Amino acid sequence: MKKNRFLYTTIFVIVILILILSYTIIKIVTPKKEFPKLIIGIVVDQMSYDFIPRYWNKYSPDGFKRLISNGYFCKNANFIHFPTYTAPGHSCIYTGSVPAINGIVGNDWLEKNSTQLHYCSDDTSYSTVGSFSNEGKMSPKYLITSTVTDELRKSNNLKSKVIGIALKDRGAIFPAGHNPSAAYWYDEESKKWITSTYYMQNLPGWVEKFDEQNLPDTYLSEPWNTLLPIEQYTESLEDNNKFEDTFHGETNPVFPHNLPELKYKNVHLFRDTPFGNTFTKDFAIETIKNENLGKNETPDFLCISFSSTDYVGHKFGPNSIEVEDTYLRLDYDIADLLAYIDNNIGMQNVLIFLTADHGICGNPEYLKSLNYNSGTFFHNVVLDSVNNYLYRTYNIKKLALYFINQQVYLDRKLINDSEKDLNEVAKNVSVYIKNNIEGVKNVYTSSELESDFSFDYYFRFFKNGFLENRCGEVFVNFQPYWIEDRTTGAEHGSPYYYDTHVPLIFYGWNIKKGETSELINMTDVAPTISAILGISFPSGCIGRPIKEVAEK
Ligand code: ZN
Ligand code: ZN
């Protein structure tokens, strides 16, 4: 009996030991899956930080407020490059880098040894998929360094699905990186989501089906009226004011905007309304559903960019009821997206970040009416004035080719052929602009930007935006509140707070609730996501993971 008891006890101990041992082995061999199943990057085009506090009391509990109240809110996130435009902004967020390194120095630029400007994502070696227009002849070929989305795909032999979507091609193409599963953007002519043969030969059936619904026509079949009674828009100027642009066919920029009539006179009408964002949200949900995002073994990544905020913002300016209404409607679109995730994937499985590609400067005429030092540069006037100066000095016509991205592009070939010294011409132009054009704060030549030192605070923004092969010879930094080309509506591009300071929110999955007012560089977003996913940082990354978000 005693012998049996001893035997049973021994067997019991051995079984327990085997169980403990196998559990330990399994634990060592199989790492714990602690990654989100889906990452959703949301970039709101032109969303200045200011739009969070300004409209806070009007937001619903389920959109921006839900993200901020339960997620981690970086209240002082800033871009550190110039120019603060759409393509450089999106590229910075996803590469963790600046134009000087990732190559996206503007929306358009002039390549060295060329005399024609080209668009950042143009690539004529590919064709449009989904319509007969030329709008799909695109690729990310000018993006020099990798994106966080590239690194995710590379980390698991392309098992993760990565998809970029935005009305603007550049808002979809650069976030999705060099080798995504897909990137889709909106073709205004055909009113369809399209792509390029760079990504695929045919649209998936579900995209064609979505396009067949003709949702843009449905959204344009009723007038755009304010979501709330118009007298409640107390954060904005009165509806009828001289600082706003109008749609073609309107006498005044006032509600209701009669979309069913205006659509015949305004080619870009749809994107210039908040419904362009709603349509993007509709398509984003359809993408998650049809591509089974968040339902796979490896994390998927959906990059969404809401472009209509930028189009409405340019037209009406940040103090308009139109912009306020666009944000209140976007708030509901975001709430819809979050609700879809709750019901279909579970927010504990999804990591969301929301930010913007740049902010916005107020309307210069409005700022003047408040006695601020503000004004407008007209690029043609600057270019003509520089060329007249160069003619007087060198007796050669049209030595300056373009004034874009606040840069003078000199005709390098003409200067070379006439045996002039490029650096000397550039220096003379910079002195001329600084001394003769009103509203200029400082001027930097390309050779100054190639050097490493300046006492000027904004020098580093321009240095971060300078890539010799793609930039001009003279960079002009305007005074704060001076913008290019517009007297109605608004513009962005500067290194000043109103253009660099954007909201940055992380939410969902394991993100702890919290906030910080510490200065965070927008180059930190990509390495933060990389650290969470346990993957390599993008190749040209210069940022650092945000500790409070990246560490568990
Ligand atoms: Zn933008
Ligand atoms: Zn813009």
C-alpha cells in the first residue's frame, strides 16, 4: 500500500514536472503575440492644432473627443522641415524623416538638369487603372527612403497588407510606401477610385462595385447646409465676409451652397466640400471589410488621408463657418469609423494614430484687419522682379526660371553657358530679395544651406528641406503671416507654428491614456509605430520613439 502511494506520488510529480517543462519550452519557442492586428494612420490634411481646442465644445463624444479623452495626446507635435506642404508632410510622418533625406521636397519641383517642373508622384512609365484619365500615371519613385509601412511588409515577407487611400494621390501614395498591397485615390473626371499599374493591373471587383454606386453624385444632390443652426457657429466669422473665396456661380460665400447647381460650374466641387471626407470614410470602411484587414495573422496597415479639409480650408480660410462645419462633419465620420472597428475588429486589436500633414495660416487680409503684420507675395511678381534685376546686372534675360516653394530656381544651363558663377549669381539674388521685397524675413542660398551653421533660428527648417538636386538656389523665408499668391482663403508652407503645429493622438490597442505638452518632432511618429511593431525603423529615420506610447 505504502509502495503504491510512493509510486503514485512519483508519477504525479513527474507529470507535473513534464507539464511545467513543456509550458516553459512552448513559452520560449512561441513569442507572445502582443502586436495590434491593424494599424490605422489617419492624416487630416491641413488640420492645425488649433482646430482641437477651438471646436472642442461642438465635437461629439464619439469622434475627436473619444480619441483624445481615452488615448495619448501629444499637444506640441511639430514638423521640423520647410516647406510645410502635403507631400513633404505625409512623407515625413511615414518615413520619420525630412525632405533633405526622404527626397520629397515639395508637391512640385524642378529636377537638376531639367527645365520643366514635375509633380511629386508623376510617373509616366505607368498607366491609370480604373478610368481613362491620366490621373493614375503615378508611383512613389521619387521617395528615396523607406516608410514604416515598407518596413512592416519587409519584416514578414510581405504577409502584412498595406493599403493607402486618399482623394489626393500624394496622400495615398507616400504613406503606403514602395511596395504596398494597394493605393487608391480619386479621379475627379470619372468620379471613381483609381490606382496605377505600379500597384496592380485591374481594380479588385469590390472597388469597381463601390465605384458603380456613384456616391459623389448622391452627395452632390442636395445643398450643403450647416450641420448645426448657423447662429451656433460662434467660433467663426460671420458667414458672408470678404476674406473667403466663392464657388464659381456664387455671388457670396454663404450657406446653403447649392451643390446640385454649382456642380455644373465647378469641376472640383466634390472635393471642396466636407462630403469628400465622408466618401473617403465610406471607402475606408469598405476597404477594411473587403480586404479583411485586422483579421490576418500579421498586422495590417491602413493609411487614410482626409483631403477635403485642405480644399475647403484653402477656399474659405480657417475662420470660416465652412471650415468649422467641415470639422464637425469629419468628427462624425471618425466616429463612424471607430464604431465600425468596435463592432467588427474590436478596438483592443487596433492601433490608431491621428495627425495632420501641416497646419494653416489665417487669411492675410483678415489678419491685416486685426492690425497684424501680414501680406501676400505673388510668385510672378517676385520672379519678374528678380529677372529684371538679373538683366540689369548681367545683361541676360530670364536667368531665373521659377519662383515656387518659396525658392528661386536659376537657369543653371544658361548661367553655365554664359560663363557666370552660379554661387555668385545666387548670392546677388538673395541680397536683392532681402533688400527690395517687402515681407521677407531672411534669405538663404543653396551653398549656405550646404554649410552647417547659422545663427538664424529657422535655418534648420530650410536645411531639413534642402536637397541639392531638387531645390532652387535661393530660399526665401517670409515674415510670419505672409503667404504666397492668395488674398482670399488661406495658404500654408512656412516654418512658423501655425503651419508646423499639428494634433498627434495615439489610441486603441495597448495605448495608455495620457497627454504631454513636451515638444515632439513629427519625425517621431514612424519610429514610435516601428518600436510598437518590433520592426526596423525606416531607412532614413531621424526621429525617436515617443517613450510613453512605445513602451508597454
Ligand atoms: Zn496638405
Ligand atoms: Zn493645402
